[in-house]
Amino acid sequence: MPPSAVRHRLRTWVLALSLATGAASVVPTAEAMPEFARRYSMSCAACHSAFPRLNRFGKEFAANNMRLPNWKDTTVKTGDPSLALPAYPPFAVRAQAYTQARNGRSIDPLTGRTESASTDFQSPYLVKLLSSAPLSDNITYYFYAIMAEKGVNGETLVEDAWFRHANVFGTGIGMQLGQFQLSDLMFPREVRLPFQDFMPYRMAGVTYDRGVLFDRDLGPFELALGLSNGNGITDNLNINSPGYRRPDKMFDNDGSKTVFGRIGTDIGPVTAGLFGLDGEQRSIAAGNAGLTRGAHDSDKRVLGLDLSGDIDGRIYWYAQYLWNSWNGFLDADPSRDMRWHGGFAGVDYIHSERWAFSALYNHADANDFDRTDTIYEGIDMNSLSLTASYYFMRNVKGVIELNYDFLDARRKSGRYWTGHLDQEHYILFGLDTAF
């Protein structure tokens, strides 16, 4: 690594360590969790304006380390003040099932082999097992595991899984350790009303990672600062692999750490935040449509701006934009810094106890990746999703969603089948429940 890069990395770590001593308050995010309603004998409507969207009380509940002041009343009476066991196993289930009509196809970027289905029964879309409970005056745990996610039967994936201490060493600093989404600092994907995702988060690689997050309130500001491995949540490498049956595993695959953080404040009725990330990611080898990992780590930086607000607890609006710089990402041109940008904006209207309506606009410009003949040309996106949710019960809803793709389909222009080869129109019907 050149001396200038070393100095930059050292400055980043000094900033991380200094901010960690005064970092700010972050709301831990849990999706629709009927277990809390069971534990405290209250309706889902106490925390959700329309599940899974949180209302103000729901956000305050999460900020209070996901507990009410009387949480100890819900534990087993053992007579031991140093033991706080939940009165029963604290589990909940969320399940989704959909049917969809669409334009999109599955295209192999190397061979062009195509499979298509204009109609599709996506049931079950996923089954989640969720659990959370306070363990002490300051410590809470939360996790969920997904079974049969998007049709992958025979597989269970743990995504969110963390412990949180609300007041480390009495400093007022909160600490969260485990697996979580870096993007939860801005808009948690798991509590959105539309089926369509906040796509720029996925494209920028700011979703699931393993790490630690510190947070604290500083007057009118909320500060958060974290460190993560930077390689997602699937790696578990053998340690001293030539040896025989070593007991431990290595979760990170290099010596660097990703530094990320957000500063937020309220400006009148608007909540605003600035997000930043500095880390590394593996480069992409030349050829093979960009599917093969390269030989070196490349610098990755993200800058984000988020704005949100609500009107009378019935209309919620939100907007996010991300600017991304991936330096030396393509081995075919390692001296080139690849830049792209994207964002989304949405509004949720809670019409009544039965109906909620949502609109979500996603936009991304592949910019420097255009005509690279890699799958990263597919960053380009320009779509609008309109969603209607009908609540049969507080925790059971029917969903209708229409997605319109404003981008035109493009013909194959290079050696590989990359870029926006198909429009992504779809209409979706389904059920979403938590119990």
C-alpha cells in the first residue's frame, strides 16, 4: 500500500477511535414483532401505524432498547435479582406468499441462456423466525433467521443477530455488537411497506455486515459510528487450514475494517442525516462479465444524505441519495476510479385501519460502469412502485403492488449479456403476516 494510502487509513482509524468515545443515539431496528405485543399484552397498533411501519411510539420503544419500563414484570420470578429469564421462549414468526406477473427474465450473463416465466407463484416467499428479549437492565438481544428465502428450500440464513448495551460503563454511549445492516442508520429495509426494495442500499453494499456500532445523543444531534469487517455475513474461513480440525473460524478475509457513521438532527419538522463510509472491497477480475473476484482490495467510499418526516402520523415521507466511489475496482483498468450514484424517495399514506397506500421511486445511474461489459452496468435503474395494503387484521395484510420501469430495454452491446436487457415491469399480489 503506498504511503499516502497508509496515512489516509491511519487518519480514518484515529477519527473512528475519537468519535467512539462520544458517539450518538441510534434506534435499534426490529421489524414487525408480535412477541412484544404478547409480552406486554398490548396491540400491534401501539407500535405500528400499519405493520411493519413504526409509529412514533414504536420508534421510542426501539430507542429504549426494545423494552418497556416494566419489563422485569414479564420475567420468571426466581428470587434471584441477578437473573432475568423471559417467562416463555420469546419467538415470533413472519411469513410471506406472493404471486407475480412480470416482464423480467433470468439471463446468464456469460452464455445468454434465458429462462422466463410471465406468471410466477412465489409461495412461500420466506418464513422468518424472530426472537428478542431484555437480558439485564442495559442488555438486549435480537435475531431472526430466514427459512426458504425467495424459494431457496433447505437453507436457513441468520441475518440480523446482535447484542446491544444501552449505557456502556455509565457513559451514556450505546453499543451494538453482531450482524446488522449498516443502512439501518438511515431507513431500515425490514420495516418498509412496499415489496420493492430500497435498491441503492443493495447496490452500494451497505446492507448486512458483522461489526460494532456506538451511538450517543449530543444535544440536538444524534451521532453513530461503527466498524465492520466489510465482507458481509457469509465468510467463515479455516484458521491455520493446513492443521487438523482447528476449532475456530475467521469471519474477516483481510486486515482492513470498514468505518461508517451518521450524524442526524431535526430541522423543524424534517429529520436530516449525513452518512459516510470508508472501507475496502475486493476488485473484479477482467473478463467473465465481472463475475470473478480480482487479485487486490480496492478502496470504497460512500456519502449519503437522508431526509424524512410525517404529517399527523398518517403521511410518512422519506428520501435518500448515495454517492459512491469505488477506486481501482476493475482489474481491467486499475488506475480508474469508478463513480456512480443513486437514491430513492417514498411516501406512505395510512388511510384507515384497513388501508395503507405507498409509492416508492428508485433511481440509480451506473455512470462510470456504462459500457464496461460487466454486470455493474445493471446498476442503472429508474422505476416507480405503487402499493396498496389491506389489513384483514392488525398483523395480516393483503398486498397489491405495481412496478413500472421507465428505462428502455437495451440490446446486447459487448461480449457478454450485461446491462438493462429487459424492462422490469411487474404486478404482484400476496399475503404478509406476523404472529
